[in-house]
Amino acid sequence: MAHGFTLWFTGLSGAGKSTLAKLAQAELRRRGYRVELLDGDEVRQNLSKGLGFSKEDRDTNIRRIGYVCQLLARNGVIAIAAAISPYRSVREEVRAMHQRFFEVYVKCPLEKLIERDVKGLYKKALAGEIQSFTGISDPYEPPENPELVLETAEETVEQSLGKLLAALERAGLIERSSKLAAANVVTDDAISPHGGGKLVDLFEDERECDALRRYALKLKSIRLNARELSDLEMLACGAFSPLEGFMGEADYVSSRDTMRLSSGLLWPIPITLGIDQNQASEIKIGTDVALTTEQNVPVAILKLREIYKVDRKLEAEAVFGTADLAHPGVAALLATERFCVAGKIIMFSPIPGLPFSKYRLTPAQTRAIFRERGWQKIVAFQTRNPVHRAHEYIQKAALEICDGLLLHPLVGETKSDDVPAAVRIRTYEVLCENYYPKDRVVLAVMPAFMRYAGPKEAVLHAIVRRNYGCTHFIVGRDHAGVGNYYGTYDAQRIFARFAPEEIGITPLMFENTFFCRRCEAMASLKTCPHDDSSRLLLSGSKVREMLRRSEAPPPEYTRPEIAAILIEAMKKSA
């Protein structure tokens, strides 16, 4: 049995103890350890219910937490405690109970905590509304010799977590991170699905479909809108492997707050199905529910396992970094019902009326094509925009190091001012017909809708392309961005937070690309020594103005054949 130990986080309220404890719990579970978390707030509601905030009661609370941690640790569990634990003497008592004890001082200046004041507690304490508040009206005694100090006012959460894990490894309490062989098992394909298991396939055997269709007509039903149908298709075909249905509450909360499923597996954005309160009261856990299209055509059965309520504003702030309704992803999320249903899905019918059937390849189908062609390195290119020369340059540069290219435009719902999917697909057809080696490119569509979640959506898109069988993924500078909500390179920087084996697919980062008149070639900020006066730099709005005037942008910016398609599309939409 593995040796257990206690990982004890101490520090003032709001310093980041609970956040780091949850992230550490998820990472340690991902590495295969048994882990239990005792959070101070939760302990107060259960183990220490009835205790006040006198020194005696605080000490009793900490002794109780320490005793439970000691029981867990001696039975091979990593016990994580996140509690203010303000008094040094009782912390030393707890340390003395243990064979293996690792104290982490989560340090943050009081003025910074007052500025943050996420829960509004410091404001109340300063106004005298909360008595005996640690750091304001009650003392906090910092550890004198903690095993680790994390300065959360100066470090990102990821940096703090990295320092913690490295310190635990150096102390010999956990093994050094190794390649997660079980999560990256590869058989006949170049890469395993996310999580290392089998590719999910929720489609029922054709022989059972007629009976299931008749059965679904007798059930209570949930009608799905276009976005929800996109998620249903992604789940059913395995693009969202290892998910086998819309998320339950544990996975939802973990994904929202830590970018991981409750198992610890990386998953940056919740995938949920919302229903209104009336529907929630009419259906019962343990029963089957039909999932239908907007035209009320049943396509799947949900084996209802959970109904739970969520805070969509909190979700928006966690996923998008904002609750601003001007953000299209936020607006769509806040319009989503707050009751969620979860359970395994049985898909008995394709969603009717979907376009691009020729290119609607499932992950199993793209993997079969890659195997047939003998490709071992496959790069995916994600886009919601028409192709231009900079895209072409990046794709061909990636092809220099890979065997094949999956052109994978997104065809689910996008913003109303984005170029329609049919137009975008036509531009890619022209590119493939005229400018790409046909035996090295596969054009397929991804059914997902755009969330415009920036960096987190970039990670989700990478995971999805891994499920489609790709080993490499081109990440744009402002991947899945919108407006000024994300920094220009945030979508690329986020990948540094994760060990390569967690994502499994290799991200390829490209700089801003353009035609340079002095270089007389396509170039980027990495390769071109000249200033902007030599570079052909056109904004998206400038290009749209030219197209509306039936004026083709320079051929160095976009191929003439593609410009003609866009001009014609502009005329039809005018």
C-alpha cells in the first residue's frame, strides 16, 4: 500500500487555499493516488457544526481536522486540509500526530486580500459586522518553518501548483511525474482517444433502432436547440470522448472550477443540457427521457441519472472570464436553463436535415482514413473563417513536419456576422482542388458550435482533434477569441499549464503571418526582419469592405478564386 501523508494548507481567508487544494486533489488523483480533501468551510458545516470562533473552538476544529487527516494518512490516503488554522501551537500539535506532514503556507498580503475580497467578508469585518475575523480583529500566526511557501499575490495558480508538486516530488512523498502510459495507449492508430480508453460510440445497433424510436414516442421528452444538438452529435460520435452523456454535477463543478473532470482528467469546459424548472419537476431520476430536435423528432434516449441546479453567471465567469452580455458566448450561456440533466445517451437516429453529409466524418471514420493512408503524424487546422493565404502558409508549414492535414472547419452555430459555413466550405474545396496534394489532405467538418471561450476552448478543440485521430493541432494566436476579452497569445500560452501527456496532442504555435513585399514571400514575425511598411496587413473589417464593393483583396492576401466566392456571397446576403 502506498504511504499516505497529510498536505496542510494554512493562510488567511481568500489567499487561495481551497483553490490550490482542489487543484492538487485533481492532479494527485490523476496520477493514481487515493486523495481526500477536508475543506475548512465544509468541515465547519459537518464535523465541527456548533463550534464558534473563540480560540478554544478554533483549536478544537483544527484538532478534529488533524485527527481525521491522521486516520486517512495512516491508511495510505493523501489527506489534504485547507483551513485558516490561525494559531501556530495547535498546528504543531497536529504535526506531532503525523509520521508524514507537509505544511504549505499560502501567503498573500492583507491589503491584497481586502482588495480581492471575493466573498465580501473583509468588508463586513472592517465594518464590524463580523467579530473575531482572522487578520482583522483576530490574529494569524504565520508558520515559522513550513515545508513550502506559496505567494499567491505574485504567482499564477498554475505556478503555485507547479511549485507544490515539485516540492512534494523532492520530498519523496509522490513519485516524479512520468509519461501516463495508461492514458496514451496507442494500438493501430497514431494516437489514443482522450483518456486512453476506447473511442465513445453512442449509436445503437441498427437492428434495435426502430424499436427504440417507437419507445421514445411514449416517453416524456426534452426538445434540444441547435447548440444542444451540436453537443449531442459530438457526444454520440465520440468527439467528446470519454464523455458518454451530458455531465453530472460532480464533473460539471470540477470542469468549471479546475478544468478537469472529477476523475482528474483534463476537460476545460462543462458540457451540460439545461431544462426549465417545470420540466425538472415533471421527470424523475431513474427513468428514460426522449431527446428530440427542435421539430420534435426524437433521436435519442437519455437514461436520467441526475437533475441538478447550476449558477450560469458563476459558470460564465469561470469559463469565459466575464459575465458581460456583450460576449456572445456569455449571452448564449446565460440564456440557458439552470436545471441540468445527466445520464448515458442511446442514440438511435442521426439528427435529420444536417448539411455537409459528404464531409460529416466521425472520429472513427477519420481514424480509418489515416490508418489506410499510413499517416503517423496528422495535423488538424481549426477555423470558423474563410481561408486566406496566411492560413494556407501555416497549413503547408505544418505539413512539412506531418504526414497529413485534417482541414476541420467548425460548422455549428457561430455569431451572426461570421461568414456562413457553406461559404467557408466552398473556399476549402477550392483550396483542396487547386493548391494541395490530394493524397495528403482530408477535408471534414466538426459539428461543434462556437463558444468563443478563447484559451479554454482552444484546449477543448485540441482534445477533440485528438479524438479525431490527430497528433498535432495548430493553435491560433487568438484561437476562439472574440472582441478584447482575451490577450492575443492567451490561447497559446494556456497549453504551458499542462504536461504534454495530459493533452496527448502536440500544439503547434504560429506567429502573425503576412506577405512581405521586401521578402517577396509569406513570412511571420519570427522570420521577417522588415517593418510594417513592407508588410501587407489588412484588418478583417477592411477586407469585408473591399468584398462588399466587389473588390478582390490583393492575391498575396487571398487567392482570386476564393475572393470571387466571397464577393458572390456578399452580393447574395446584401
